[in-house]
Amino acid sequence: MKRLDAVVIGGGPAGATAALVLARAGLEVAVVEKAAYPRRKVCGEFVSATTWPLLRDLGVADMLEPLAGPAVRRVGLFAGDVVVDAPMPAPPGSDAWGRALGREHLDTALLDAAADAGAQVFQPWSAVGAEEDDEGCRVTISDREGRSTRLLDARVVVAAHGSWEPGSLPSHPRPLKHGSPDLLGFKAHFTGTRLPPGLMPLVLFPGGYGGMVHADAGRTSFSCCVRRDALGRCRRAHRGLAAGEALVLHIAESCRGVREALEGARREAAWLSAGPIRPGVRNVGRGRIFTVGNLAGEAHPLVAEGISMAIQSGWLAAQAIAAEESTAAGLAAARERYAREWRSHFARRVRASSLFALLTTSRATAAASVAAMGGAPSILTWGARASGKTHALPRAA
């Protein structure tokens, strides 16, 4: 069995980015992805302006830019009868703007690029076990039918399998009990909406928050998070409807901006759901396991930084791993560098998103927060900047 430099578990934006950077650095890499691509995913789909330069460095922007939605130059607020907007901040010295793109395009392009760079891709295969010792990591993988297994031996593991689904790998978060405050994610695409091009509003409604943005092929991506107990009330109020349909009716009834934007629109395909979503700073891994994406830490989705944090964290972890020698001291140095850079680039975004979520969804502060933003929309521009929309990574292409 040939020893690899790295096994990447998960081929989404974080994992595929890490695999691509490692492969380009000349390392032997394998990626294990359980889903067949292209695939849909619960996700707001917005890629911040600071991430498009990374996508150019990774060699996929030329393919993706013609597919992406219009440049997002305005950030807005839809809450009750409040409909306001303000300029979206741009990174210093850059004329780039964020744009939205379906995950079926983004994920496929990144993983294909990793394969083209030399990464070995196992898809659809799942990592079903992982063990580590002083010498390395051994990852057991299984095909979709469970008929075939393989053992991959590597110096390090990059865990990019996400935090929303349970599992038995050492990198899986400890299962938590479900409760009323759990945030559940929903997402659907609509065509024929009246959402103004270039506007990405924050949507606030009783029991949750969400966002809308024009994505690829003329579609509008509508994603939201709702408390488990609030979703239960929605379903009881709209008996006989699926959860997603009950939820969007609840949102439209309470939010003029959404009601007007979706008037006459048509939903494309079924609603997707996922969760519970548990925002917060977690850890960058331990031993020979590096965690990226929302395994390392997750901002509240209301700041629309999930994809950018995933790609950027995959980039940072891979740069740190590739820069060090295959020794215990090198591994420790790589982990220290990655942890330091992760905190520098992402800890503020996570904290800011938690503050924004508290101010805009708590019964004690929501009304005052909406009134403040409605009266001074420039707060939206400040919030977008505080959530990382202008914070670019130093790159070494």
C-alpha cells in the first residue's frame, strides 16, 4: 500500500480546494467524496468578492464566472414591512464583487480541477473509519453499495466532511440532543422572481432568518434557517403542506419584501433541508487530522460567508501542510500556522455573525434592530464589512 501525503475526506469547496492546492504543490493526495456530482446542497450559494481571486488562482474562475449570477453591489433588509438596501462594501483596491453560483457547478469544477492536478478521487465512496499513530493515518473507505473497501495510508488527514451529519470518524462532532432552539436549514431555487438584480437582502421573520440572491441560469436562490419549534408552528398552521412550503408561506405572510419578490415566481425542484446548524468556533483538528470548512468553525448563515470560509480555510490548511517537511516537528509547525491564520481570518466573522443573529432574532432586541437598520441602512454596509466581505487572504499563487 503506497503511502499518501494526505487523504481529504469530503470533496466540497473546502476539501476540493485543499486537495487542489496540495496536489499542485507536488504532494500525493486522495479525496474521498460520498456524493455523486453534480449535486444540490443546502447553501446560500453566495461567493464573496474576496474569494473570486482565489478561484482565479485555482484556475476555475474562467469556467465559473460566465455561469454565476450578477455582481452583488447592494445589501438589503426584508423584515416585516421594512424594505431597504445599502451599498455592498468592496475589498480595498479591488473592483471585484461577490456573485452567487449553484453548488452543482462550484463543487464539480473544484473537484475536477483537483483531479486534473493529480489528486486521486474516490467518488462516490465514504470514509467509514480512521486511525492514527505516530507514523501516520489509516482511513478505511467503502463504496456506495458497501461491497468494496480500501485502506488509505497517509501522513495527514484533512477532514472536510462538514458538521451537519453524524458519523463515527474522530473528526465528527460529538452528537448533541435535539431541542427547540435547533436551527434547521432550507433552500430552494425560484425562477421569475422580482428581486432586483445585484441585491442580496437579509430576510428576517418570526423564528428565523434567511437570504435571497440571483444565482446562475436566471435562478434566485432562497435559503433560510428556522428554529425547530418555529417550524413546528408553521406546519401546524399550514397542515397538509411539506415543511418547505409551509415555511415559505410563513415567511411571505410576515415579510413584505419576500412576498413581493416571490409574487408570480415558480419554484424549481424540491426544497432541500439540513441541520441542525450549530454556529461557533470549534477547532482546527488534533494530531494528524486537520479540519476545514464548518468542521473548524461556522458563522451564522445570515452573514453569507459559508462558502468563502470553506474555500479559504481549505486554502490555508493546504498551504500550511505543503510548506512543512514530513516530520513530527513539521506537522506541529503546520498545525500552529494553520490555527493562527484560521483565528486571524475567521474568528471575527464567527463572533460578528453570532452578535448579528442575537440582535436581529432575539425577541428582546429584534424590533429595535430592524428599526435601526430601517432608519439607517448604512448599518447594513457596516455589518457586511464586519462579517468579512472585505477581508481577503494573502495569496501565494
